Amino acid sequence: MSAKEVLLATDKVSKIFTLKDGTRFTACNEVSISLHKGETLGLVGESGCGKSTFVRTIMGLHPATSGKILFKGEDITNLTGEKRREMAKHIQMIFQDPATAFNPKMRIKDIICEPLRNFERVSDKEAEARAVDLLRQVELAPEIALRYPHELSGGQRQRVGIARALILEPEIIICDEATSALDVSVQDSIAKLLAKIQREKGVSYIFICHDLALVSLISHRVMVMQKGNVVEELPGDKLQSCQHPYTKKLLASVFTVHR
Amino acid sequence: MLLNVKELAIDYQGKNTVANVNFDLSAGEIMAIVGESGSGKTSVIRAILGCLSGTGQVSAGEINFNGRDIAHLSNKEWLAIRGKDMAMIFQDSGNMLNPVQTIGRQFVEYIQLHSKLSHSEAVKKACGLLARMNLPDPARVMDSYAFELSGGMRQRVGIAMALTFSPQLLLADEPTSALDVTTQAQIVDELMQVVHEAGSAMIIVTHNIGVAAHMADKIMVMAGGKVVEYGKTDEIIKNPQAEYTRTLLGSVPEIGGQRYVS
């Protein structure tokens, strides 16, 4: 994997929030990662461990307190304005609950094409064609293009979320608990879809999840976070050989069907 | 036999949604209902508790609780049963708790509603119950508002309240689904322990078959408002008969299982 191009790297990124009473809270403490092309990097840990804060910092939704974020060797830590907007073409995000991430008054085709319209002029006809094409890629029927989000099931909505993340053909997709709100069988089909898209398009994923079992199956590498720190990094298929007590505790918390 | 459900059917807006549900439960037994969202599993336990949402109603069948059919009780008759003989734990107890009252105030109100305890006795009982759920510093929890507690703590409060009167039947609707894996593991074990101590029977609704296999004596698998499979946990897990059960079991991610990526 090391021979491959490093797409995204962070160098000791920290994010410190100042609370109302003036105390400082370190949500992310010197997190360094490198993400290669076509790779899935899993990020696990309990709520409040700083995984979402970290990816939000990468996305530029809030500035990093210290450290550097590099995209293809270029420093993107403090991008602003037009340059920050252009970055969105390269990194897209899928959220936990697309029901709250979508505008309920927009049709699915407009939801999918919204990122495209932020960057170029597209006619309604062309937008619909692009939307239908993407719906096919995420294994949904073309009729869905004309529906509204509330008419779809959770699994269908998450597929639309994936379609929307794909329309700008980004190199990196960040999945923030993208399958956590779904039933196991639907989760299975979404994970398969993400893996298929990766094989076909070579996108890289940062996959945030609190389910260790799922993350181990979908990730090439897994990073375990606790209280803002990365405590351990392991290959996805070798989680059982973990050393850190926190990873062991996470492993022991997984309920398996076949013991 | 504590609970016996016969040919239960549930309608929403006059349209049949759940049909032909049959099962029985003895004291001390734990049953899990598993299935996808929309399979009707929550409707079944809500029907047992007599609180189907919206236009839902039991259209056929019997729900025998201690030999008495409770499918069509009046609201007044329910008051004596619900919360005392039968209690429910919700997915997110934070939504069940009153946001503008302290935990202590609503807990004490609930205890005094169903018993003749004095205020100080009720406070003592509540603190004891909170302590039993491994909540550190129960007195502080009593003085807190729901939003001041973490999800795991709120869920422990919800379970403590449900167990107040050692109900004969405990219903749990996805009690651990909103929690982190580590908290989920703790709460599942605590829940099993206190249920056994109280000698209650429990029905747990979950989509996590791992949790169901760990907790339950028997499992009922539901899909599209119908019971697909019903039997002892071991038999369902080791030798599933229905195709749907097999799909469901196959989609549970397991460490060291079939990987999505190479």
C-alpha cells in the first residue's frame, strides 16, 4: 500500500474548544493520518472521542487549532473563500441520517444535483439525466428521481446520500456513521455498495463507525480513538491482535451471533 | 403462564398491518423479537401494553396476561396495570423523561402514584434503584435534569424506573440501540441481571441479533407484519428454517468474517 499515492495527510492536527466557563477542551489531540488512493481508513471509538470533530476539521467546517492538513501535498489547513469551495469537489461527506441532511422540499433529482449546481451551470434536463445515471449506480430505480425524501425508506435515502456524494466525482468520501441508523440487512447492502463503488472508481473512504465488527470488515486500516487521541492503528483483518486495553474493551463489547 | 398471545392482529387506519402473532411467555423468561424496521415488532409490544400509537388498534385475537384478556381494557383499567405489573423501557429514555423536571421529582411522583410511600421513603427507594443500575452518586442524578445526563445514564434511569415495582412483565423497545458499543455491552448485562433478580419476564425488541442471541431464551423473527420464525434461541441461531432468518443472520458483521474489501 505504501507505494501508492498519499491523497490526504494530517500532521498532528489538534482541535481545542474553549467552553463557556473558559476551560479548554481538547477534542482532537495531535491526530496524524495518511490516506492512500483507493483505500478505506476506519475510525472507531465511542461518542465523544473526537472522531467527528476530526473529520469536520478536515472538511474545513471549523478551523484546526494546530497542525497541518495536506491534500495531494498541498496545504489546505487554512483555505478560505473560493479555494475552500473548490476543495469540496475533492472531498465529499455522507452523513448518519440523510433525512436531516436533505432539504425535505426538494425532489431527489435536485438533491443529487445540488453539489453540481454549486460549480457549473446545468440544464434541468441534463441534471435529471445525471441523477438517473447516479441512481442506477447506487442500485435505485430511476422513478425515484421525482420523489421527495420522506417517500423513501432509510436505506433508500442513504443510497441517495451516496449518489449525492458521488456526483462531483470526489477522490475522498467521508462516511460519518453512514450505516449506524440502518437495520443490519440494509447496513450489509450499503457496505457492499460502498465497496463496489470503491472497486469501480478507486475512491478513498474515511469510515467513521462505532461498530468494531463492521469497521474491521470494510476498512483496510483501522484507527482507534479514545478521548481525542489515536491509541492504536491496525490492519482491518488483524483487529484481534490488538494490544491497547481500550481496543480490547471495544472488541469484547461486540455481540456476536456465533460464539 | 404469565402471558399468552393468540392470533393477534393489529390494524392501522382500518388496514391490517400485523397478523397471526402467537406466543407465550412464562415468568423469568426473556423473549426477543427481531426484524427490520417496519416489520411490526414494536406494534406487537405496544399492543401488549395497550398503547398503540395513532389509529392503531387490536382487531383480532387475545392477549392473556395472568389469565385475563387485556386486549380491550378501558383507559381506567389500564392505570392499575401499566407501570406496575407491566413496564416499558424505551429506545431513548431521554425522550420519555420530562425535560423541565428533575429526575428525582418525576421518579418520586411515579413511585407515589402506585404506592403509599411517603416522600422521603420514595426518595430513598429511587436512590436505591439508581444505585442498583450502577449509577454513581444517585443523589446527584436525582437533582439533575435529563439533558444533564449522558445517553447511557439516561437509559439507566429509564431502566431503574421501569424496574421500580418489579413488574411481572417488562417490555423493552430497542433499549440499547442508541448507545455506544461499550455502554451497550454494560447495559445489556446489567439489564439481564436485574431482570433475573426481580424474577420478571421480558420481551425485548431489537434489530441486533447479537444482542438477542446473548439475552433471550426464545426468539421471534418478524418481517412485513408476519411471524417468520419462532423458537428457542439456540435452534434459531444454529438451525434457522426460514430464508429470511438466514439473510438476517448472514448480515450481522462479525470480526474475522467475510470482508467487503480485499
